Amino acid sequence: MECVVQGIIETQHVEALEILLQGLCGVLKERLRIHEICLKSGPNLGVVASEVRLLCDLEQPEPTWTVRHIGGAMRGAGAEQISVLVRTMVESKVSKNVLRLFYALGYKLDHELLRVGFAFHFQRGAQITVTVSSVNKMLKLHATDEAVPVTPGIQMVEVTAPASAENYTEVVSAVSSFCEYLAPLLHLSKPGISTGVVPTAAAAAASLMSDGGGTTL
């Protein structure tokens, strides 16, 4: 399973966010260029629809593929009281023939996206990953070179961390604690709960750009 929160930030403030993340994480960023293909099962695969995502990492010299299945979120009173979504998630590295395989199984293309940006991977109470990316749609099938932004001027920020049934409370705490440092620039919440851009973003970005960095934790 994994713990996840998401938020949005105006593109003009992304450089300031990168400076802040660099100072907080103490590691170098990784460039991100992911072609994401969402597939849904056909009626021949059962009554309950199944969805899988195929992720092609275009930043690698030889593009690599990953298949990811995101399951249901944790339910109950405890889940409602925390600000981080805890959900099941399974992923695995696969070969470049994976799309052909899923088509043969009866899956159909639902939509595809191109995510372009950067990511930070670091350890702070949990193995946390922060990704900042523009989300782009393809005007033609698989035409990543012709992708255009879904929401021009806005980028998606996602914080994730792997967890298990035994340690998810500690991971939730680590993710929540880290997100507090980003609060002046953006608000992070459970996926599907949009809070928009924060009013303090412009002032916080200006401050970060003037002093050139954050505090290493």
C-alpha cells in the first residue's frame, strides 16, 4: 500500500518550490518524463471494471515500462480523521510488449497522459517521493511529442510513500510532517479534494527566490 497527498501550484512558482525542496531533501532532483497509459477491462473480464496504468519512463536511454494497479482506499473512522490517503497499490517492472499483452487480454485504452517535471526521493521517517509535473494530453494516439498541457500555467505536486498494514500510521505521520514545510507555497490533501492555489504562494515564492534556498533537515 501507499500513502499519498496531492496539490497544485502555479508554474511561475515552481522554481521557488524546487529551491525549497532542494533545501529540505538534501538530494539532487531527477528529471521526469512519463508516458502514462490508462487501460480499463472489457466486459469479458468480469462485471467489476478493472483499471491498470502503464508507465513508460522516457527519461531513460532505453524507455522502461512499469504496470501499476491502484486499489481501494482505507475506510473507517480512522481513515476519515487523517489528512493522508492510504490505499492499496501494486506495481511491477514489465517488458516493452506489455501494452500488446493487455490488449490481448481484453483491456481497452481509456486515456493517456504525458507527465513532465522532476522528482525528489529521500528518507525522512519514511521513503518519501515528491513529484512536480505538468500534465499533458495527446492530440494523437501515443504522440508524446505533440502533447499539450491539460491545465496551462498549473502543475501537479504529489507526495507518496510506500507503507504496510504494520507501519502506515508512522508513514502517515512522516508525510504529514513533511507537508507542513510546503504549506506557504501549496496545500496538499487527499486525491480528489481540490483546494486550489494558496494565497500566500506569491509572497513565499518571492522570499525563497531572494534567499536562494531552504533549510536542510
